[in-house]
Amino acid sequence: MDEALLRAVLLFIGLALSEGRVVKVPAGPLVHVEGQPVSIRCDVSNYEGPRDQDFEWYLMMADKMLPLVSTFDGSFTDASMKDRVNSRDISFVKLNDAAVELKFKSVRATDSGVYRCSTPSTDSVISGNYNADVELKVIGDSLKVSPLIPKAAVSAGESVELQCNTTRSFTEHTFLSVSWSVGRANSSGVLEQILTFGPDDKIQTGSNYTQRYADGGLQLDLRGGGFYGLVLKATTPADRGKYVCTAQEWVRQGRTWRKILERSEDMGKVEVTATDLQYTVSLAVSVSPQSAGEPTELRCQVQQLLYLQNGRLGVSWVYSTRGGAAEVQAEVMVATLDQQGALTAGAQYQQRLDRGDIALTRTPDNTFMLRILQTADADMGWYSCRVTAWTPDRKGVWTNSKEVQSSPVAVQWTPKTPVLSVAAHRVREASSAGSTFEMTCQVSGQNLQDSSYSVLIRFEESGAGGKSRKVLSLSPDSVLQLEEWSEPGRIDSVVLEKSGPAEYRFRLYGAQVSDRGFYCCDVTAWTRHQSQDWTKIISAESNKIQVDFVHTGPVFNISIQSDANDVLLGDTVQMKCSVSILNASPNTGDVAFEVRWFQSSMRPPDNGVVPLISMDRYGVVKKSGSNHSSLERTDQYSFTLSLHSIQHTDVGEYYCSATPWLLSPATGAWSKESELSSGRVLLSVRTQMWESLKMPVGYGLIAALVAGLLSILLGLAVARCCFSRNPLHTPRPHNKLRDLEMD
């Protein structure tokens, strides 16, 4: 076991077994290089006596102890050391009451030896240790570095080897590390760390070289004998610079490393000659469409590719329109295939790419292809491909090294104008109310590829300024939808169906008087590619077919009457709505009525006013809200409205409307007549004399009673306070009066 280590173990055991004074110095040996400043600390603890302790330092010789410095005795120093002590080459510094530091301004090789720190006893009982020894080794500055770059100029992609030879004469207790760094032309003298080996045989890489070392782009060559080599593989122009080799000598103090010496040598400049990347790009239309809906294929060929070296190619497809031979409009990005194979579409082409209408592919021979599966008229224009060469830098990040764009090629054809026509034909005439009307719409078109039709039946009232409304429609997906046809009980009276490849049939069952007018077909041609939405091509309108049967039915009249117009609150009022028939007397059961009652509205009922109460032609009564009304049919042509428990909210005008329905004896179908509206009756509420006075009289009586009670109470209080007897007053005797009477 080493003598110093044994001494430290014995000291530790002594401290563990004793609780007395403890003098402690650093564990040795302390290795320093000649000419460097050195400090040795000494601490004392667990002592008695004054807080401020004194110290003495000795150099242990073979046969004696050589006094160096003392904190309390100025004549303590040995004569042989007085010059160095007086010149402050050897000195001490009190760090605190219980610590001192021995200092060498410039340590010499002859200063190697064992140094003892001693403390005079101030304890009542001698216990513990009063001195501690530490060994100081002073070595010479023998570290040398010889850098070498066998080949300082290389072409991009080649390897560079950096060689660094180190020598030193003293190896005991010291360890070596070697670092490589580089200075760039624009780094202002700041060195960038590449790689460090040691002192604990570990490798540390600079932040910009970690990935490169992991990928094998940096290699360490350790041949032994002080040889340290570094190889940079696949160099790039970014590796240009001035390389430096740095050797450092270390000693271990406890668990930490302390650097005692460092030498740096310039290896010289490394020049990496860039090799220009070369390639050409050509573009051709391999599949050319002749009309809309046909596929298009563009082939982008990369040729004469040189010096790519670990790089990859990417492509961007660009579309533009041209107004003339040399005029190019703004370019639009179709899609991009990057060096990783990731596909990115332009904003205007994202949906088509998601649907698969546009595809980008690449072949092993560096050929890129753009396919448009179904070309539209809007795709006509000029296309070009832009090929980008990507190369990885030292961090593994891909950078754009070169970009070449092809000459544009045209995708063009002569578009054919679509033509669409529609002809409407009457199939069945509606000769009377309740009969069936039927017509067909025949569609013919030209230059319409892969198209489907949507059909809309439109109705227009007869006469100038007649209103138009949509009846029902059939979508290009054959979905039937009622448009503005929403009459209750007649939802199923209209039908539209596809009766042939380009023929559509419309039927109107139970034609009414209100159905008289003109009917036509609006047809639109649509197209879509794969799963995309329908795209409109062209629309056309058919000729108009008129429905105009002669109505010979009876003439109806409507009237209203009320049993009272001025009523009291809480009363019940009845109003009768009567329908009369002129010029005809249909049999019982051949006529029915829809009746509706309205309150306080100056607008006609067809303006969307909600009725107060209604009864349909089947006798079903419906009320709006929570009003206190009822409706009953008193005879075939009379409908009575009853308003129960009249309130102030019931004041207003009332009127009724009736819609007759007639049963045709010939067809057995019901027909709807025009709606009739009655005149208006005014309902008001009056208040009786007693009803109007009882509340004011009641309030007056109560107020008078309260005022009287207050007056009585006030009078009693005043009398009691102002007219009470005086307790000092003596009443006049009554015997005087009797005396006068006797006299």
C-alpha cells in the first residue's frame, strides 16, 4: 500500500476512535508543474481554548524538520528559507480562525517533499492529532504536441486524417487528454470543438458533431505511444478551416479532475474543394388528352447527374396559364415530392390529391411523373417541373444545394361547347277539377360526357304578373324532393320520375282550381370525377304546358254575426260564421269546409297570421295558445265560435274564413275552392256602475275609518297632557255656600 494512502487510512481510524483535536490537510500526493503557484490548506477542529488557533509549517527532511512559517513566531523560519519567505515566494494566509494556507508563488522542482502542518496545544487534555502531513510533487514542463495533416487539400466527399503526437517525461499520477478544434474563416478567432478524448478514456463530441460521430462520419485512431488520430469522412466545403490539436495533463483530486498543464499546436489549414453538382431536367407529355375527362401524364426526366454524393432529389410541379407566346401568368404549385418522399399538395389541388384524381410517382432512374386521371377544362395550360438536389450537412439536416426547372410544356385541346335542350309534351289533359294532369320532359344534349341531369318542375300562375313557384325536383342522384309544394293532404298528389334514359314524367293528381296555370321543366346537366362533388355544366328550360279547365261549380258566400258586441267581464259570447251557396244545391256530403277564426288582425289570413281556432274539413278542431274559445259546427253550413269568461284581452275585431271542398260525382275526387273571408265584428267589454264604484267606495270608507280613529287617539292624548289637576291646588270648601244660604 502507498505510504501516503496508509497515512491517510491511519489518520481516518484515529479520528474515528478519538473525539479530540483534528488537524487536516489535503490527501496527497499533490502534483504540480514547475513554475506554477501552489496553495496547501490546513484546518483544525474539535479543539479547546481560544477560538483563534496558531499554525506552523515544516518541510520534512530525511533527518530533520525544516521550519518554514509560523502564525505567531516571526523568527520561526529556518535560515535557509528566510530569503524565499522574505520575498513572499513562500508565505501563509490565515483563511479564518481555524484554517491557514501555505502558498508558493512559483513552485520549484526542489520543493518536492512532505509538508507538515502543526498546531500548538490549547487543550486541557492532550487528545487527537496536532499535525498532519501531505506530499507535494513538482514535475517539469515536459508535455509536447506534434500535429500533422497528411493531406491538407481534398475534394468534397473525400476523407481527412488529423494526427496528433504527444510526449511527456513524467506519467505517475497524471493523465492526458487530447482535443481537436477548428477555426472558421468567419468565426473571429473562436474555435469550434470537434472531439475530446480523455482524461478518463471517455469521448466527448462538440454539439455540432454529435450526430456525425454517431453516424460514423468521425472516427478516432488510437495507435498508442502518444498517437491520437481523428478522421473526418465524406467532407464537405463546410469542413474548411484551421485545425488545432490541444493536449492537457490532469491529476485527480478526490472525485474531481484538476488540469495542471495544457499545450496547443496549430495543425494548419484544411481545404475542401467543392465539386459542382450537375444535372439537367427535361419534361414531356407522355399521355395527352383530347377532351375533358381524359387522363394526362407528364414525365420529368433528370439527366447527366454528377457529384450528388449522399444527396437526394425532390420535385415540384408548377402550373401556369399563358396569354401569349411569351406572357406567363402567376405560377400555381400543383404538388411537391420532397427528398424524404413526402407528398405535399398546393392549396388549390389538395382535395383532388386526397380523392386520388392527381398522383405523383418516381422511378429508380430519377424520372418523376405527374398523372391527372380525369383532366378538366380548367387544367388546360402550361406545366413545368422543378427538380431540387438536397444534401445533408454535418448535423444531418437536409439543405437545398441546387434547383433546376424544366421548360414548360402545354396541355391543350379544343373544348367543345355543351348543348342542352328540353321539350315538354302533354300526356294527359286535366279537363276538370279533381282530374289528373300528366306531362313528359324529353332531354337531349351534345358534348356532354359522363353527365347526369337534375329536373325541376316549375309552376307559373295564369295572367300577367302571375307568381312562380317550384313544385318538386329530382337531383342527379335521383333523389326526389318537394320544393314549395306543402299543402296539407296533398303531399302525395305530385309525382316526378325518370321514365327513360333522357325522359322524365310529371303527374298532378286531383287538380284544383288553384293549380290552373303553366308548367315547365328546368333541366341542368352535371358531371363529377370519381367521388368529388357534382359540377354544373349547363342548364335549359322547356316550353310551358298550360292547365286551364273550366270551373262550373257553385258560388259560395260567407257572413258573420255575433249575439252581442258589448259584454261584461266573465260573460260568454257566441259568433256564427255562415256559408251560403248560390247557383247550385249539392247533395249533403258533397261539400265540406275548412273554417278558421281570427282576432284583432287587419291583415288577410293568407299573410301567415295564426288563427285563433280552426276546424278542418274532417271536423278536427285546433286551437292556438291557451285561449278560452271553442268551435262547433251547428249545421252543414254554420260554424259557431264561443268565447268563454270574457277578459280584457278578448277585446278586438273578429272575422272568419272558409275554404270549400267539392266532391266530383264523375271522378269521385275532392277539389279545393278558393278561400272566402268574412267581414269583421267588434267586441268590447263594459263595466257595471256598482262594479266601477265598489272599489273606490271601499277604499274611501277604510280611509275615513282610519282617520277617525287617529283623531280620537290624538284628542285623548292632548287632553291628558294639557288639562290634568295641579297637585298643589286646594279646593274651595263648600260650607261657605251653606253659610250664605243661612244668612
